[in-house]
Amino acid sequence: MLTDQQRRFLDNARVAHLATADRHAAPHLVPVCFCIDGLSLYITVDEKPKRSGIPLKRLRNIQENPAVAVTADRWDEDWTRLAWVMLRGQACILSGGEEHDRAQSLLRLRYQQYRGMQLAPLPVIAVRIRRVLSWGALDPLPGQ
């Protein structure tokens, strides 16, 4: 489903933006760390400070409305270098198990900041990719 060019662009992207909506279609957009394995994109909840006792809005939204979009983009003052890849799909929340653990392992490999965090008890968002859209100069820039 992902072309080689789209996959390379996402592999080079360090941040993406997860768009969710609640049952009333109120949008919510947050920056996320991510990894892709096969036809799934994974995002873990991490140890950064959050309100305690209230599930994250993105998790509540996914429970109410699993349709999501994830976009990684590249901005540059030279507009010939602009590019983005958008993944649309259905999300689910993994609270444990083999897929949950594998996703967190892949995220630790991709982001050194996760290596010292206790992620195991924290949920993982799994986005089942259904559609891929892209635009712009997806090829790596010199030095990437």
C-alpha cells in the first residue's frame, strides 16, 4: 500500500500529527512519535507529564470514533521541498499482548528517549492503514 518513496519519507520523519474526532466530530490534533510495521502505524502513550485520572482525549476519541488520520510533513522555505504523507485508517487501543510489546520495542529502537521509560503498562494506539495519500517532493533532501 505504501510506495517505497512514501515509506522512506515516513522513515525519515521524526514526528507526525494524529487527528482524531469524538462522536460529535469535534477534531483533536496532536504531535506524535510513531513507527510503521507492515500495514499498521503505532503510537505509544509515554511517561511525559499528563493529567492523572482522566484518559487522554485521543484515547477517548478512538473509543468513540476509530476513524483517524496521521500526517507527516516536511516544511521548508524553499517550497520545491515541501511534502507530506497522510495515512487514514481505523485505530484501536492495545493494552497488552504480543503486538503491543512489539510496537513498543520498535518505538524504542526508533526513539532513544523511550529507552529509559517504563512503557510496558501504557497503551499503544494501532492504526490499521486503509488509505495512503501524499504530495510533494518526497525524496530525501541532501544530507538526509
